[in-house]
Amino acid sequence: MGGVKVADLERLARAVIEGEAATVKQLVEQALSEGLAADTILQEGLLKGLGVVGEKFGKQEMFLPEVMMSAKAMQAGLELLRPHLEAGQSGAGLRGKVVLGTVEGDIHDIGKNLVAMMLTANGFQVIDLGVNVKPEDFVLACQEHQPQFVGMSALLNTTMPAMARTITALEAAGLRNGGLQVMVGGAPVTPEFASRIGADIYADDALEAVRLLRKAVGW
Ligand code: B1M
């Protein structure tokens, strides 16, 4: 632990910004082997880097191909952290079942994957439908798996209405009468929007998602 330097995490953030997947992997492995907590590597390295990417993208200082490289580098790092973030859990699925996906028209999945990882780490069974999930596919998955929760992620203003359409489809299929609770999240989603569309739970980040679902199942 003592050997881990802030400079290494700064290098890691820089490697994400520069889209250097190989360097990201190497620095994550190094940080893990030096005993740094996976959560610190995630927050202070990977997510810090991606945050800068988001700012630069917004200001048109970075462009789509570069952002894609950064996202790939981020995912490479996240995969190495996955076993550590999910470690130490027995009885996976005991706490409840969650059908999860990024809504129709939206292919952002880093936040959704983090939510999936943190829920899995906390004993929930996650059925991950991936990205660009149509309302009818959420419905089919809920009919098949009978989860207590369905979680939707959206990162674009233009795809937020797909959350409302999905809730309407779940209602039309009679699924919400059975107590299925809807959780929504993603950078542009607000608590006000969540309540306006009839979602039961709004979570600001992955840890909050875990906290709220644990509360909902009484654990
Ligand atoms: Co895009 N993108 N992107 N992008 N991208 C954003 C979101 C944007 C804010 C960038 C910007 O302009 N500054 C902007 C959206 C503007 C808006 O509408 N509000 C944007 C745009 C415009 C686009 C395109 C339209 C660009 C184009 O084509 N011209 C395009 C859309 C493609 C599509 O989806 N149809 C596009 C494409 C892409 C890439 C493919 C290059 C890549 C995604 C790769 C991937 O995901 N595999 C990408 C990326 C990486 C970003 C930024 C830079 C980073 C997003 C991210 O992963 N953040 C992003 C800028 C930014 O967010 N600052 C941006 C890290 C992640 C951990 O955070 O997903 O918010 P987040 O998740 C958080 C919480 O929100 C929460 O928990 C997580 C943290 O613990 N959470 C939930 C998320 N889902 C939840 C669900 C829950 C609960 C909590 O319950 C179910």
C-alpha cells in the first residue's frame, strides 16, 4: 500500500484520457499488486480520467474516435477490477433479482456495467440485457425472469423518453401490478424526471443503487 503513489493514479487517469488500453491494464495490475483498493483505483484513476474525457468532449476538445478509445481503455481497466469489486460474496442472487439494461437508442454502458458489478458484489442476481434495449425486450425479460426490480440506464437527453416508454410497456403487460419496481439512473436523469415518469427508485450512482435496492428488500 505504501508503495502506491498518487502519481500512479494520475498516470492511470492520463492513460484513460489518451485511450491507451495497454497502459491502463499495466497500471491497474500494478496498483492491485501493490495492494491498492479496487474502489480507489476506480474512483481516483479510471473515473477521474473518463470525467476529463467527458468535459473535453463537451467542449469539442476531444472527438468521437478518441472518446471511443478512452471508453475501451476504461473497459479494459474495469474488467481487471471486476473480480476484486465482486469478491468475497457468497450466496449471489440471494438478495433479489434485477433485470438491467441501457434503454433503446443508447449505447453507453460503462455506468450500467458498474451498477451491475456493484449489485452483483452485494448479492443481487443481475440479468444484464446490454445496450439499446427496446421496451418490449425489457418486458420479455421481466416475464421470463420475474425479477423484483428492473433497472434502466440512459446517458442521452434524447433517450430518456425511452425510459417512460418502457414503463408504459411494463404497465401494459401487467407487470407492475405484481410489485415489479423500476429503478432509473444515468447522468442526465434527475429525481424529478424519475418521479414524473413513474419510476419507483432514482439512483445517482452505483453505490446509491445498491443502497436503495438493499433498503427495498429490507437487508
Ligand atoms: Co457519449 N455522450 N455519445 N459516448 N459520452 C456523453 C453522455 C455526453 C454527456 C458527452 C458530452 O457531450 N459532454 C453526451 C450526451 C449529451 C446529452 O444528451 N446529455 C454524449 C453524446 C452526445 C454522444 C453521442 C450522441 C455522440 C455522437 O455520436 N455525436 C453518441 C451517442 C451514441 C448512442 O448512444 N446512440 C455517443 C457515443 C459515445 C461513445 C460510444 C464514444 C462512448 C460510450 C462507450 C460505452 O459506454 N461503451 C461515449 C462516452 C464514453 C461518453 C462520456 C465521455 C462518458 C460516459 C461514461 O461512461 N461515464 C459522456 C460524458 C460524461 O458523462 N461526462 C458522454 C462514466 C460512467 C461511470 O458514468 O454512465 O453517468 P455514468 O454512470 C454513473 C451514474 O450516472 C449512475 O451510476 C454510474 C456511476 O456509478 N448510473 C446509474 C448510470 N446508469 C444507472 C442506472 C441505474 C442507477 C444508476 O439504475 C438502473
